Amino acid sequence: MINRHTLDNGLRIVHYEDTTTQMVAVNILYNVGARNEDPEHTGYAHLLEHLMFEGSINIPDYDTHVQLAGGENNAWTNNDLTNYYITLPKSNIETAFWLESDRMLGLALTEESVETQKGVVIEEFKQRHLNRPYGDVQHLIRPMAYKVHPYRWPTIGQCIEHIERATLTDMMDFYHRHYTPRNAILAVVGSISFDETVRLSKKWFGPIASNSTNSPHISLDEPVQTRLRRRTVHRHIPSHMLVMAFHMADRKSPDYHVCDLITDLLAAGQSSRLIQHLVHRDKLFISIDAYIQGSIAPGLIFIMGRLTEGVTCEMAEEAIWKELQTLKTQPTDEEELSKVRNRSESERTFNNINYLNRAINLAQMELIGQDLTLADELRRYCSVTAHDIKRVASKIFLKKNCSILYYKKKER
């Protein structure tokens, strides 16, 4: 049973008691991601995530206290949210409430700590996006697909210069604007009762003042794409890559689940269509993948693959369009569809068995405003029909709804 409570300061609490474990996961989600950034000051949400481990006013060394209590912790940021978690034995669980509430109450930043973490993030930017083959794909394809919405830049930021220019004042302003109880969701799952969860939440988070309004969540409507967009770049890479991006439904739409299963039909496992036909049979691609962006606002379906030596981007693109045309015009075989539905059900069921994963999932579902149980979510996937696949594919896989990147190998 999922329990909910909201503190007077606006902090939302979601709880699930799991008596099969002696551990507890405390997950705190802040309703702030890269989409809340200024276009001229990107990468701040991710940078602040790093800075949240630099210590608070009362606790200068966050990680040491977690380790001494026998726990683990981590965090991540994406375009929609920033998420932190601690897992601890139930006997030490109050440590998690103490640590998370203190850095929500008063993060202690200095010029030195900001410069240190800027250096860490800049190095991450270089390693993952500038010095790795195909690392800048998202920096190229996103601004092709999005012209208005802040999804047009990746979580790491548009460019290194934005991170380099970030100041202590910038970071504290971003922190005070977004890291408040009213803008957070606390999910607690494990060997702890609901009454105890509420008691500890009131004790540690209750005294923290909150902004009078929620942190603004950017909701710019991206104009409907009306023509095919193309770009070609040349890099020192092992082989050509083709990238295609199509606009798709938002997270609350019933079509979201259809889009997710479409990408499974296309490229999930060795028996999927694109891998069977374009990798194994026709040998046009070395590898190929299809996946959804998974964002709260309308996102993207990506199809991308590395080409076999001697195959041109034009040849590979034509082959993909033929596969998509088949998906749009021919009903999907029930056995094939059942296989991807079963795969989806299995993955989500096993994922939700773990108490930490359940805490993360609860927080995210609370954020998007869907009062769903795992069973509700699974029913949405299991109810997808061949007609749904054909209908949504026909709506999405249009050239006017597509952005195409030819990522070509530079001749030495």
C-alpha cells in the first residue's frame, strides 16, 4: 500500500513499507532539471548536484556520515529532475533524514568548492562529450529537433563556457530558488512504518521554511515541426553513424507507452526488426538502437546506428524508412507484440522488487502527477494493441516530423 502525506511547508511524502528487507531507501527528488535553466547559463542543475555533496552548514562531510552508518548514496540529474538517494540499515535510518534535511536547510558553498566542482564537471564534459567518438551527438541532434523548448540542450550543458562562467552567487541563487520543501518529493521505502516516516519527516524537514510558490517548471510549447531537418558533420570516428529523431508524446499520454513498445519492436534484442533485417540480413549496420527520450514533456524517439564499411548514410536512411513504412502499413503480428509486452512487463516487475528502485519510481510518478501503482503501469503496456502500434507509428514516423544527422567518418 502506498501512503502519502504533505507537510505544512509543502514537502510531499510517499511511503511504502517493505518487510522483506532490513534496509530503507530515502529518496529525495527535486523538481528541477536542465529544463529550468537560462539558455545562456546551462549546466547549472548538474553542477549544483555535484555541489550538494560539498557539505552543509552543520555537516561539512556528507559522505563520511553515510559510510559510518553503513549506507550508500548517489545522485543524478536529467532534463526534468534532480534525484538523490541514501540506503541504510533500518536501525540507522534517522541519519538519512538528518543529512538530507540539513543540506536542504543550508548548503555551505565557498568560492573554492565551486571552482573545484566546476573543474570536475568540465573534465566530465570533455571526457564524455568532446574526447569520445560520437560523444557530441546529443549536442547536435537536440537543437535540430527543438527550437524553443529547453530540451534543446543536454543536461551537462550547451558548452563548457557556460560552466566556466558560473559563480558562487549563481549557484546559491539556483539553490535557493529550487531546493525548497515545496519543490521536493521525499520517497521512503523499506523496513519502516508510515507513522515513523511521518514522525521523522516532521522532525527533520518540518522546520524548514519554503518558498510561497513552487519552483517554476518551464512549459514552453515546442512548435510543431513541419519539415525534415538535416545536418552533416565530419569527425575522426571508426565508422559513419546515422541518427534520426522523431517528436513523440509526453509522459502522461497513453501514446507514451505505445512509443516505448515501438522502440522495443524495432531494436530490443537480437530478434528485433532492425537488428534482424539491417544488421544480420542486409549487413548495412554494425549496430543499431532505438529508444525513447523518456521525458515529462513531449520527447523524442531516437533511431541511431553505426554503418558497415562501404555503406553510405543515404543507403542506411532509405533502409530505415522502408522498415518504418512496414510498421505503419502492416499490422504487427500478435506473437511479436506479445513478446515485447511480456519483456516490458518482466523488466518493470523485477525492477520494482528492489526497495531502492521502488522509492525512485514512487518519487518520479508523484512528480508527473500520476497516482499509479506498478499494476496500473503494467496494464498500460499490456493493453497496447497492433492497431495502436500502427496508429502511433503512422502519426510519428513522418519525414516532416524528423531530424536527421549524418555523422560521417573524416578521411585522414
